[in-house]
Amino acid sequence: MTTKFVHKHFELVLSGRVVMSAMLLFTAIAHSTFTKGMTMMLPDFIPFKTEQFT
């Protein structure tokens, strides 16, 4: 982001990597936080949809 102000050009590859990293981070957090919603998307024939920690 600072490269546009310093070097007068915008690095698309760097921007893509930053955006993809943020998307993957938020997706990973959502998968581990909202487990009930994620398991509702799985079909019925898949066993052990949620892990049970004992």
C-alpha cells in the first residue's frame, strides 16, 4: 500500500497476496467458530460431522 505513494506504482501481486491471506484467515476463523452452521451444510451420509473432545 505504501508502494503506491513511494514508488508511484501499485503492486498487484502483493495486493492479491494480502487480500487472499485475509480471506483465508477469516474463513478459517469462521469454520472453527461457527461449527453448527458448517455442519448443517454437510450431507447426512458423512459420519462424525463434528469432533467431540472428551
